[in-house]
Amino acid sequence: FSARDRFSVVNKKELKISRDPNSKWRKSLWSPDGSLLALASSSGGLFVVSDLGQLLVSIPEREPTTSFDFGTAPAGIAFLPCQKGSQGICELVTITYYGLLKNYLIRRSRSE
């Protein structure tokens, strides 16, 4: 830690995420270096937040229906190791119970 971390300054950010009626199907994961938090909701929404509370990625959820389709819920999410020289770009992989695999390139943005 250094003086640049400014632990004496409290920075409160609010992130509004809709209530998840099937919260046991929700997934969350920190990146290996602890600088990003990924949240995947049971209805397909995906949010990535920096360690400073900045929303970096927001992928909307599916339209709500009367019955819940468990196949579209996230079965897993994973951050792949960042490559050296990647200029702050990380890769996030998600997979649903139907086997739909998606990957996202996420640029980290930090205010110094």
C-alpha cells in the first residue's frame, strides 16, 4: 500500500441492481488481482464493477417471464489470466446451463 491509495478518503458509490427473484442462481466473482467484481444474475444480466465502484460493463437482463428458464442462468463465470502487455484488458468468460459460452474483453479504468 502507498499514500496514493488514500485510505483516509471514503468514496461511496451506489450500484443499482434489480432484485433477483432466483438469487440462488446468481454468480459473483473477483478477478485474480482483486480489481474487478463480476456479477451474473439468474436472468442473464451481467455487471462488472471496478474496485473503485465504477460500473464498467452492464449487459441487460432478459425480459421477465412468468416462468423461470433455468437453462439461461449462469452455470459459471471465470476471469482468464491477464496477458502481460495487455494494457489493462481482462477477459471474462460466462457459460449458461444450456452451454452457451460467451467471452467479454473488459478494459480496466482506474482513476489515479
